[in-house]
Amino acid sequence: MNETWTMLMRSALDGDGAAYRELLSALAPALRAFARRILLAAGRDAGDAEDVVQETLLALHLKRQTWDPATPLAPWIWAIARHKAVDVLRRSGRRAEVPIDGLEDFLADAEAEAEPEALSSRDAGRMVASLNGRERDVVEAVCLSGASVKETGARLAMSEGAVRVALHRALKRLAAAHGG
């Protein structure tokens, strides 16, 4: 699994769009399981797992050029996912502690883990500006400003489901437009 992800990401960085789509498709269920485990262990409903998954996939997309192809991909992914889970917990007003007991399966290569460089806000803004109005508003609110799906829905007069759908479509559009 982890070696396959690494191989797919290397191909994606070399311009293979099919490999990138395959990687994102393979990552989503693993990230979903990871997010559910983290949220449940923190005493939260696993309903926010999709927020963690979408925010992680967007961060991976925006920061993919910062990953070092000479290193395993999984530790980099799990570090980003863990940070996004903490962000979701923080936004809910609860103390953001992420238990690590039982996560060895997800963090097999933890010793190679490194914090990726941050994407400049100007670059992120330029990418997001390529989206249509509603999708741009959703991505800016959820991914760039850190608003929850619920807060975003209330601000934009959308249901939480509509916000999630718009976010998902926007991420797919960004992936397609920017090397995915």
C-alpha cells in the first residue's frame, strides 16, 4: 500500500494524471478510516471525518510539490492528516489532543516523517481563484479560513451536504486543473 502510494505520487509529479487520480482514489478510504479513528478516540462523532478527508486531500494537492520523492509518502500524508484532524477538533472548541495509541499501522514509517513546507498564501489564492464563485467561496471558507462545514453552510445559505458536495467538486476541479 505505502510503496504503491509512493510510486503513484512519483508518477503524478512527473505529469501522469491517471496516476494522480488513482492515488487520490486509493487515499480517500484510508484517510476516512484514519479520521474516524482519531475523532472517535477523541470522544467525537465520526461525522466530521469527511471534513478531515477533504481538507487533507486539498492540502496534499496544494503541497504535493513540497514532498521529497526520495522519501516514503505515507509519513508525509499521515502528518498532514493528523494536523487536519487537530484543526477539526480545535474548531469544535474542544481540547485538541490526538491519541496515538493504536495508530502504528498508519504510521509505519514515522521516523521518516517531516513537516512539509507551507504553500504560499498567494499561490493558494491563485489556485482557488480559478474556481467558480460558489466553489471558490466554499474552499476559501473551509480550507483557507478554517471554517467548519456547518459554519460555511450557515454563512453561504447552503446545507452541510451541499457544502461538502461543492468542496468535493472544487477539489476535483483543482486536481484536474493543477496537474492532477
